[in-house]
Amino acid sequence: MSTVAMTLNLSSLIGSVLIAIVCVFMLSVLLRSIIIKPDVVLILTANNYLSIFAFEILSVSNNMDVYRAQHKLYVAEETLICRIKGYSIYSLTAIIFNSFALHAVFRFCRVVYPSHIWLQYRITYAVIIPMLWVISFLLLLPVHIWHDVELIPTENICLFDVDDARAYRWSTIIIYYLPMIFIGIIYFKVVRYMHRSVLTTSVRSKLDLIVARRIVRAVRVLILVSAPTVVMEVMLPSTDTLKPLFYRILNATLVMIMVALSLMLVYVTPQLKQILARFAKRNRVSSVYLK
């Protein structure tokens, strides 16, 4: 095992642990605010962090297995649990991107269909969010049925084989292309609607327009960050030089994507910024009082 491969694995492991800790902190802050004053935006944001947290827990588990295996402390077998863990990694990635798309749906409905009040109810999204998780798993179920998720002997975890073009094409379409296209279409319509409509004088409409533009910019960044992953999935399997590092590079890239998503959620959610600002202010006041 090369030093580069071991370094990539250790970096991914540390990165996944740190992101998981950040998610726990953000969820604790969000849940406290949701209990005090339930808000659909905060519920959607909490769902985002929950999906990232679930992904990172599995990622930490996989990275630990790789770390133990490369130090001769563990030998994996292709069991049903191993395959389900691999399948869940891809499904959770889809949930993360689809949860981001759900933000787009909410803003779109609130701007374009303000009279459809039920589309802004908390109970509506309390039903939609679990359905989103189930649908995301179902859309990627074919790769599990096709037995595309298998034990990778060099990694000691179950993933797609590096040469399995069918699995990578299907997963790339479901995980990246569909949510990105969906978000792009929705926010193009939102911006065009608000430029044409005369009903954009309300404070909430103006705020939604600002958030819409932020999410459009965030999606552009997300596409740029995700692009290397898609390129690697297409190019690396046919490149003999980097082929042994394919999974390590892919994993490190996914860690960077999760970091970008965590930061973008703060950027596109004014309510979350306010909560964090109040939290920081309380901590400063407590520190001064203790001194």
C-alpha cells in the first residue's frame, strides 16, 4: 500500500469525523430553535444536516475498515451487510443532493404559489422528507439488485467496481444530474417570475428573491465542486496510473463536497445565520460574565 493511498485514507477519515461533529453541533442548534419556533426552512435545513451526518457516519465506518485493513487488523468479506453499507453510501449521497433540491421546491412554491398555503405547512414537509429518503433509496435500488455493489479487495469495503460503467452511469444520473437540472429549472422560473410579476413588493417576496439568487450561485459552486467527481468516475477507471488510487481520490473529493454543502447551507439560509449569530453573542456574554 502506497504512502499516498494511506495519506488519502487518513485525510478522508479525519475530514469525515470533523464534518460529523459539525453536523451534530448544527443539528443541536437547529432542533433547539425548531422546538421553540417551528419553521419550515429550519426543518429543511435540519434535514440537510441529518443526511450529511448519516453519510459521514457510514463514511467513517468505511474509512475505519480501510485503515484497519491496510494495517493487517481486518479482512472483509462480501456479506449482505457489506453490500448494504455500500448501497447506502450512494443512496445517502442522492438524499443529500435531493434534500438541497427540496429547498428549491419550497422557495418556488412560496414565491410562485403563495395562495397554496398547504405547500407552506410544516406537516406537508414532515410527510415529504421521509418520502424523499425512501424514493432516493428506491431510485438506486437497481444497483443493489444488479449486484453492482461488491467487495473491493484492495479497499476491504463494498462499492462499485472501478470498471462497472453501468453502475457509475446510473448513479451519476440519479445522484448528480437529476437534482442539478431540477434545481436549475426551478430557480430559473422563480427569478423570471419575480422579474415579471408586479407582486414582488412584499418583504418576504424580496427575501425569497435574494435567497433564490443565493441558491442559484450556490448550485453553480456545487456543480463546480461535483464536476471532478463525475470526471473521475468517467476517466480514472481507464487511467492505469491513477487507477489504484481511484477509490481514495473519490472519497477525498466527496469529503470536500460535504464541506462545501455544509458551508452553503449557512450561506443560503438567513434564519440559520441569525441563529448562529445569537449563539455566538450568548457565548461572548457568558465568557465576559464568567471573567
